[in-house]
Amino acid sequence: MEVHPLLGQLDSLLNGEEIVGGRGPSSPPSSGISPGMRDGSAHVLRCLKVWYDLPSDVFHTAVANIDTFLAKMKAQPKHLSCIAVSSFHLACSQYQEARGDLAVVPEPADLVSISQSRCSASDLLRMEAILASKLDNKQQSVPPLPVTPLSFLRIMMAVSRAAATRLEISPAPAGSPLPHLLHQLEILVCDSSTLKFRPCELALALLCTEFQLQCAENPSNTTALMGFVSELQKYCNIQNSDFMTVLTEVVAILEKYNGEGQVPHRQRLVWKLSNRTLRHLRPTDRLRPTLPKICEESVSDKSAMSRLRSASECSLESELSDSDLSYKAGGSDSESDVEMEEPRTWARIVAAS
């Protein structure tokens, strides 16, 4: 594919970038909603996206809807869960209207139940109508898809692929985002510290980290791949100082995310049970935690023990006969003593209960 048509699409994205609110250096801070609360809602939307196996565009559209709405309106924390789920349902409708390849749009009642938000399906639909009125200036029933960092990442990777093919670079970079890039971009969007950056800056910084990994595998392509990043930076009118700031922030967020996945969870698991549940549990506290110790003997000890056994067989038989007589005399008492000395097992506990 030629580079010039792709650059035309990049121009249209750059023009639409100015319309999107809630992201960029000029976006106002959301009043009433803390960054941590916003990030928590974004992660909930990401879980919903995975639950319904939806495209990554739906997630980015939903997060863009939240950020734009919070930049324009003052919301209370108790309404954030309803706003998040409503923006997700609206994002599904926006994607279906633009692309039309969704198998099914999630039902409002199912979204409310799965997300465990404290609103009803009717509340979701009313909030969705408010969101649509604040996002779209053309008074359409369903707003168009917004410009997101994923939109820029797709076009930038397509431009790099077309330029690499024209320059006969081998191996050429991928022409569309791979699954691990989509995953990393979702993690970056969930972090509120990236809201101060433009969507094109965030996408180009992530693309730069990917090209750096490819340069480490194929050093001969370093000049060409880093040249693509420089040309895209100039085309998007990104200053060097701004780009280095974005790149540093992106690397720090990804390193923190990858580090959390490698560190084992050291917190001890504690079960908190109610008294009602404790009364119905089996009495496992009286079970032996370990098996009785078995003493091992050497070969010489075993031979000595065998000689002792052969020498005392007659005496053992006589003692056993005497014990049989005494057992018949007082049978039940000695039997109960033996049973009490035996270790408790699951079978005996279940039989006793």
C-alpha cells in the first residue's frame, strides 16, 4: 500500500484530535472524581471488554467517553459506576453503528449485573442518553467513534509498514498492532497520568518502544525504524522534549506493570468466616496434622529381631492364649480403650456426625 493515502488518514485523525476532550495538555481536570477512581472504572471496563470478548476499539471508545464527559460535566463519585457502565454500552452502540461487525450488543441488565454497579437498567439507559447529548454536537442518536490512541497506533504502524516495504527492509515491521501491543496500550489508557498527553504522542511512544525491541533483535534495521519514528514525530508536530517526557512515562508505566506480574504474592491467605458458617464446618481441628513417625532399622537390627522372635514364639503363644481368656472376661471395656487410642480419621468423624 502507498504511503500518501495513509498520511491523508493521519491528517484526518490529527484534525479530529482537537475535538476530543478529556485528553491532552489543555484538558481540564475532572472535578469531584479522583484519578484513582477514574483508573478503577477504566479497569472495570477492561474486564467487561474481556468478558464479552469485544474488540479493543470498544474499550478505548468507552474510556474516551468517560474522559470527555468528566471534562465537561461535574460528577459525584457515587455516580461514577453508572457513568462507566453507560459509556461502555454506548461505546458498543457506537462501534456497531460504525463497523457493524459485533455479534451482539450487551444487554443493559447484564452489564449492571456483571459489573455490580449500584444502578438499574433504566438508570443505565437514562445516563447513556445524557452521555450521548454531551459527546455529540450534531444531535445524533449515536455519536461517531472518537479519535483514540489506538486509531493513531494503527495508522502509524501501517505507514511504517508501507515505508519499510518500499525501502525493501527485511524483516518489515507489522502493519497492524499485535495482541501484546493492544494489551500494553490498554494498560497505558487505564493510567490517568497519561491524560495529559495527546493521543498521537501516546501511540508514537508505544510504537517507539516496540521498534527498540525489534532493533535489538535486528541491529541492521535500527536506522530505518528510528527514522520512521522521527518522521512521524515531525509530521504530528511533536517537540523533542515533549516526546521524551511521554516516552519516559510510558516506559515507567509498562515496567511497573510487568514488575507486578513477576513479584510473587507474599500476603498470607486468610479466610473470614461467619459464626453460622463455622457451625456447619466439619471438625477438622482434631485431626492429626502429620502421620506417626516410622523408625527405620538396619540389617543387623532386623536379624537380631528375627532371632528374638524365633526364641520367644512359644512364650508369645502362651501370652496370647492368656490374653484371649481375659478378653472374653472383660471384652467391651478393653475394646473401647483401644478405639480411643486410635487416631481420628475422616471416615470415623463422618460416621460419628
